[in-house]
Amino acid sequence: MQKQTVRDLEAAGKVVLVRCDFNVPLEAGSITDDRRITESLPTLRLLIEQGARVILASHLGRPKGVTPEFSLAPVAARLSELLGKNIPLAPDCVGDEVKAMVAAMGDGDVLLLENVRFHPEEEANDPAFAAQLASLADAYVNDAFGTAHRAHASTEGVAHHLPAYAGLLIEKEIEFLGRAVNNPKRPFVAILGGAKIKDKIPVITNLLTKVDKLIIGGGMAYTFLKAQGHEIGKSLLDESNLDFCKELLAQHGDKIALPIDVVIATELTETAATQSVPATHIPSDHMGADIGPDSVDAFTQIIMSAGTVIWNGPMGVFELAPFEAGTIGVAEALAASQAITIVGGGDSAAAVEQFGLADKMTHVSTGGGASLEFLEGKKLPGIEALLDA
Ligand code: ADP
Ligand code: MG
């Protein structure tokens, strides 16, 4: 880690503003997965033990102005349970009332600020708003890895006004992702899937210079299959990247593993009739919605002989039972392998969690977009802004 961390901060008696990623999934006001909250606990406990006055900032969802559904109240309740102390929620994240609440804090107290995205200035990285946030505290810690690829007021702007440190979660994420990309135990295998082909094209380009093998599954695979000249029916296609995929196959074909067979259907439903066919023979009125069993076997072999595996993006429409087997198969191969296994990407992490295999992975990243941009080789503005080590 090239940056100073919260361990370098003498926090006793100081007001420390910690940017967390509490952007948790909610259903009817209840948190359905609290991993992002539990992952923030090491940093929070360290600061509490040192006797800092800890104020927490986060966004939740994409509210347009002040919207009660996007209140951080459920997070305050869950954090209170996890930390075993009452964590009050401020009515806002800036302003006089918040200042008064901060002034009333004692050493070791924790205060959660309300959703920073209730202010449009947050995403605009408005300097005056960043200064207002900073005026609450003596020091700043960024532990919101999931938002580190965004230059927003609470992730980047504020770091220009306060001594700024990395939290322990950001440190852990960068350690695992950084080592995998820059100094991997070989063979180094990357598995890419999911639906966001456009977003992942730059990742493919960067990873192809580093990996020994690139497995491509999920919705991404079909543009490559089409680039090889095969009929892909109604499968996902990114027409604009067809030529690019052709070029990649010509240059790096020996490194790229595509599905051998795929599970096809005419509709994406829980009751869809499916069949496995060779990836070269998708009927024109069908779509490929999962990788088939032979692909799972072939990908498993590659995974079992790997030293490091990075996985981003499910192998099929795993949310629907008829199309989940490929993603389960790859998750099980990662779980069984001796390799260092890293799962990034919101949906892939959710899939691994859903299958009960998360704790069999070396590291499950809390940052979908952030981990992708890291894998692209981009600098993350929320981390760049912190003090150099
Ligand atoms: P991640 O969040 O892990 O980065 P993405 O957001 O790129 O992954 O893609 C996840 C989505 O991709 C899932 O909702 C899944 O249903 C979809 N998907 C995977 N394979 C296919 C496919 N063959 N056709 C259509 N959608 C697919
Ligand atoms: Mg996703």
C-alpha cells in the first residue's frame, strides 16, 4: 500500500470523519446483506479503541434530493447491534445541527451522518460542500472501497481539506487485488462474465497483458462466438465491439477460453425449457443464457491448475434456476481449488454468497465498479487523494 493508513493516524481525542460504503441492499426497509457494514468494523473498532470521536459518512442508493426511503436509519440500527453501542443518526451530513451533535461527542463515541447523496453537491464534488464536510473533523479516513472509483465530495474532495488516510478495508482490497494483478502466483487465470460487455472490454485489454489464461463466459461470450463466425441467435451481442473481439482472438486466441457448450432457451423465466448445445450451434430463435456442462468441466480444469484466479461476472443468468448451473459450477471449482481466489463484481459476489461459498474464497471484494477499474489498471481517485506513505 503506497498510502498512509488509519494505523498511521494518532486518533485519540480527535474527530475522525470516516467515509464508509454502507450502500447496502434493502427490501422493505430491511437490510438483506450486511457484508458492507461488517467489513467496515475493523477500522471502526480500531478508532473507537483509540478514543477517537468517529463520524461516519456514506451514500445509499441514488436518491434525488432528500428521500426517506434512502435514509441510513436501517444502517444506524444494524451498526448499533454490531458495535454493541447506540449509534445515533444525524438528521443531515452538514450544517449547524450536525456541528452541535459532533461538539457534544465524547471520546470513543460514534455518530452516523445522514445520506451524503441527499445533497447533489456530493456527486458534483462541489468544493464548498467538501469543505463543509471537512469542517466537522480533524482527520479523514476513506474506507469506502466500493465508491473509491468516484471522485465525489465525500470520497475525494474532502481529502484536500484534511489529513487523509486509507481505512483497513481499502488496505485489504488493494493488497489482494494489487498482488493478484502485479505479482500473481502463476498460472494466473481471469474469468470474466456477466452482461456489461462495454464496461469490461478495457478490463479484458489490460488483463490479457497479465494473465496466462482468460476464461470468458456469461453474456460476454456471445460477441466473441459471433466474432469467430458462429450463429448466436438471440444471445446478448455488442455489435460495436465485434471487430475488437475479432482482433483480440487473432492476437491472443491461445490465451482465451470460450464456452464449448451453452444452455439455450427461448425465454428467460423460472420455468423456461432449456437444452445444452455446442456453442457453435445456437439456433437462430434461441438465446444462450448459461454455459453448459462441458464448459464447466473445461473451465474447472483450468481453475484447478491455477495459482491465482480472479473472477468477475456470472457465467449465466444465475438469478433464474434453469440458468444457474454454470455459475455454481465455476464457484465450486474456485472453492475447491488451492489457488488464491478473488471474486469481484457485485453480481458475482452476490452469487458466491447465495451459494454459501463466500468463505471458501481468499477474498470477496466489496467493490464491483471499483475492482473493475482497478483491474483495468486505472487509478482510483478516492485512493489517489490520500496521504502518500
Ligand atoms: P458483475 O456485477 O458481477 O460485475 P454484471 O453486472 O456484468 O456482473 O452482470 C451480471 C448479470 O449478467 C446478471 O444479472 C446475469 O443475469 C447476467 N447474465 C449473465 N449471463 C448472461 C447471458 N448469457 N445472457 C444475459 N444475461 C446474462
Ligand atoms: Mg452487476
